Amino acid sequence: WFVDDIGILVYGIIPVELTSFTAIAKDDNVLLNWITSTETNNMGFDIERRSAKSNSGWQKLGFINGKGTTTEKSSYSFVDKGVNEGKYYYRLKQVDYNGAYEYSQVIEVEFSVPQEFSLAQNYPNPFNPATTLSFGLPVESNITLSVYNSLGELVKVVAQGTLQAGTHNMKFNAVDLPSGIYLYTLNAKGTDGVEFTQTAKMLLLK
């Protein structure tokens, strides 16, 4: 085994070629995606994470089976759920059936927590039929995110429950609703006792 300058894991004639390894942070989750163009004797991948705040070293999060030996492009993904504020590092440990292994490059993800409660303008706006409602929580909070029509009648509770501090994105689908102006309201009560309520308008155009 050796790793060359462009990240090719070489074994024998056909390499395990890792062509991309990316991380996307969303809400309190991290979505890891990676692609191989060829594989040889590949049992699979350990997914490992290390926190910049901790001295505990690398932690194994899970294992994804490989394709054995193939010259076809293969795509993989893994979701690290419930990630707290801070900076994290991720890497893949590619493992052969014979026990040999090699590590990928390390990628970095940083979660920052909002400093105050906030409710953003929906996007897209105007929309048809779906839009995203985003809000920020500085502390763990019990929230209710509701949508009302122009008469003030409740249309739908989009989200309800306890969420961790961070930025959250909720999908709202209005496929069964008529065009018009709608209001969406965030009610939140933090674990520190602070309460927050904010309302914004959005326009459904069909």
C-alpha cells in the first residue's frame, strides 16, 4: 500500500482510487460523501471523527461495506447525527479483506452556534409549492414552528419539540394550499428560560 500525491490508495495493479471526499454540515448533522473510481479487495470503510476540543483521539462512528474489486465508479455516504458546537475532523480508513488498511485525507467541519434567537426569511420566496423555513437557536430550546393563513387560522405545525442550539432548516410544502400570503411563527423557550416569538410573511404563487 502507498498513497501518492493525488490521494490514490494503491494495491497491486488496480488501485482503490478515492476521487472525492466531502462533508456537508446541516442542522446538527454532517453528511459525508465519497467516490471511488476503482477498487481492489476492498472490504469497506471505517468512518472516523476527532474533535478539536478533545484529546481522546479518533473515534470510529461506523462502517460502510466496499464493492470488493471493481473498475466502476462507486458512491458512498454516511450521516453523523447530533453533532454539537465545535470543530471536527473526519477521515476514512479503507480496509482490505486481508486486514491491510490506509487512511484518506482529513477533512474539517466547524459548527458555530447562533448568538441569539432568529427567524430568517423563507427561501425561495415567492414559492411553489415548497419552501425552507430557517431559524437559529443560541441554546437548546423547546420550539413550535407554525404556519397561518392571512386570516390568522392555523394551517400547519411544521416543527415542534426540543432542538439543540444551532441553525435549523425546515421544509414546508404547500401543495394542497391556494395561492396567497401566509405567516410563519417561531415560538421558542430556551433552557436558560429566555422566550422568543417572531413572525414573518411568505407568498405562495401557483
